[in-house]
Amino acid sequence: MPVFKVANGINVPLSGGQIALETRSVFWVQIRPLKEKAGCYIFAVPCKYGVVGLQPIYVGKATRSFEECLTNDKLAKINDYLRRHPASSLRLFLVVHPSQRRGLNRTAIGELETALIKMAVSVNPKLINKKNTRPESWGIAGIIRGGRGKRSQGAKDLRLLLDIDTQLGVTVPETTAESSGITADAPVSAPAEVLTTGST
């Protein structure tokens, strides 16, 4: 089972609120160790209306290398979104496939992309690449999409029964991008996390 690692968020330079074509060569020089890796990626922008944090705008997969996330067609889609929804900054998160003897598990990368899109569209219904994915229309209080508030004892017991915290990565050991060998010479925001897929 591939265990993906999340590199710290990387700032993508904007010029006039857009990603410039010349950004690519400079950008990949800055994060050279990640350029040839593969996996999934998420572009995110700051939330609006006084909400703190980031919201995803595009989720994709790179089955050859992460250079795929800045191809001309991707830039066109993201720049079109930024024209319609101006943002002060843009951040890129790379979910990196582990190195292994059997090579890339492209099935796992595809499954992960689908899972990430479903998560992202629940946060931002205006996600660029929805792929016919709609936000889930249900939730369970204290478990998933149940809003804020104190969890009931029943919810705590069910989380334990279904091992939900582990599945969501809540209880994984702390791993930083540096200690995992994933680094980027760009501003970062949070320690790396670990994601797993059900493929072998």
C-alpha cells in the first residue's frame, strides 16, 4: 500500500494576479527535489469574507512528474479562475508518491485524486475540476461533516470502532518535510502529513 507524503505548501508567484508563463522555469529551480516526483497536487487560495485559511481551487494528478501541474492547459484553467475570483496569493500542495522498487502505482494515484476531489469540492463547490463530483449531502455529528461542537460519547466510541482518526491521518506520527526528505526552497506553512490509499 503506497503511503503518500504531503510536502509543505509552496507559494506560487503571481504577476498581476495571474501565473506567468516564465514562472515555471524559476519555480521548478526553487523546488528541484520535487520536480521529478509524482502523485497528486492541490492549488489553493486564501479564503474570503473574513474567513481565515485556504480553500482548494484545483486538484490534479501527475503520473509522470509534477511538471504536469504547470502545463499550459493547467495554467489557462487556473488563470481563468483567478480572473473570475481574484486572490492575493496562490499556494501549491504536492502529495508525493513514495519511492519503491515496483515503481509508480498509477491506480493508487488515480484513487487518491478522486478522493481528494471529493474532499475539496465539499470545501469549495466552485472547484475547477469537479469531474461530476458533487458535495456529499449527509453528515454524522461528531464523525464527518457534522459541524462544530462537543462530540457525544457515542460518536467517540464509533470513531474508535471504525478507526476513523487513523484513516483520516489524525493519529499518524509527526513528520516534517525535511525529515522525510521532501524539501522546497520556498515559504512553507505546515508539517508534512501522511495519506494512504487502499491499493497495493
